[in-house]
Amino acid sequence: MTGPAMVVLAGVVLAQAGPPGALAALYGRTLGAAAECKGITRERLEQAAHKASAHLKALAPSEAAQSAAATDLANGIERGTRDVSSGAVTCAQAESEFGNLEHDLAGR
């Protein structure tokens, strides 16, 4: 299994058992890629970013872990932006992953 399906599966696994930093990197990559696509409004991005940040903060056991997760989130955003800019990820893929993220965060 490769591509978007693997990313979704990784997100499910990380959400259940992984450290906040790994989840932050995945959230960031998804948000960064989505931000490069015109089909996703700024409002949706901001709502998802706010929910993702709140979820990560709740998972972090300390201020140091929160800070590390914030760094991982920012690095993930940069990577996601590069993924779309370089053509490694299409906007169709980014929009699909973003929809999955919104769905995942809706229950949190």
C-alpha cells in the first residue's frame, strides 16, 4: 500500500498510539499541501488548523512536548507546501487528505 491510502492509515495509527510530534508532522504536511490548492478555502484551513492545534496540545504531556509538537507541525506545513509545489502531491490528493483530516478532527 502506497500513496494517499498509506498516509491515511498512518494517521489513524498515529492518532491512536503515536507521539504528538509524529501526529503534528502528519497534520502539518496535510495542512501545508492543502494550503497550496485553490479548491480549499482559507476558512476551512483555519478551522482545521485550529482543531489540529488544540488536539495536539491536549495530547502533549508537558510544555516541552507542546513546543516540540508545534515545531513538528510547522516543519510538516513546509514539507506539505513543497510536496504540492514540486508536483510530488497533486491538489486532488491534497484535497482528499484534507477532507480526511477534517473528518478525523470533527469528532475531537
